[in-house]
Amino acid sequence: MAINSSVKAVELAKRGKLVLALELFEADPAFKENAIALSYYALCIAVLRDKCDEALVILRGAVKKDRFQPDIYMNIGRVYVLKERKDFAAKAFVKGLSLDRSHAGILKEIKKLGIRQRALIPFLPRKNVLNKALGKIIYELKHAKKQK
């Protein structure tokens, strides 16, 4: 597969056109040399063929090839979401964010998953009056800055 085909397949997968991306990936297996392309191939087979376990094996291989790519961890998280393992998905997303704090795709996935930030006073329960009051105050302050 030419580098351009691999790049095109990844771009198609990123835009949600998984069927077309999978066709390009399967046209020439040379994409397997690229860790990011491999991770998007794994996402394609998980979503389109319901082969989540196989996809996770492939994703582990992608991590071995390049463990510093946040897209790989995003795709691991997406596969875990498909498997209804929110706990593992959250860990994968957090790992990806540790590599790129502003990764738009991971931030979007976290928002969809509903992962919340830690309580402001971590040794108190989230529903404690102090945590709730401080959270509301900080929320209002952040939104007041955005409105200015």
C-alpha cells in the first residue's frame, strides 16, 4: 500500500467513513507497518464486524510499535466502549490525554462517556455540601470569564 493510501484510509476512518477506510486497508496489508493506521484498522473491524477482542489484540500490537501516539489510546478506548467496559475505556482515554492534553478526539470521547473531573476536595464525597458549593462557584467564575 502506498503511504498515500494508508494516510487516506486513516483520514477516512477519522471522519467516520469506516467502510471505505476498511476497504482501503484490506486492499493492501502494508498499512500494518504504521501504528496509527493499524489502530484505525482495529477500530474498523471492531465497529463493522463486531470483532472487539481481535481489535484489542491488534491495538496492543500498535502500542508496541509506538506507545506515544494518543490516537491509538483513543481507539483502544472506543473499542472498550463498544465492549461496554467504560472503566477500561476511561483508563485508555486518560492515558491518551497524558500524551496530548488537548487531543480533540479524546476530549470528545470523554465528554460522550461522561467522565467527570475529580472532586475539588478529594477526601470528601462528591455530594458533600462543600464540594458542591465550590464546584458551582468555580463553574460560575469560568462561565463569567467566557462571557466577557
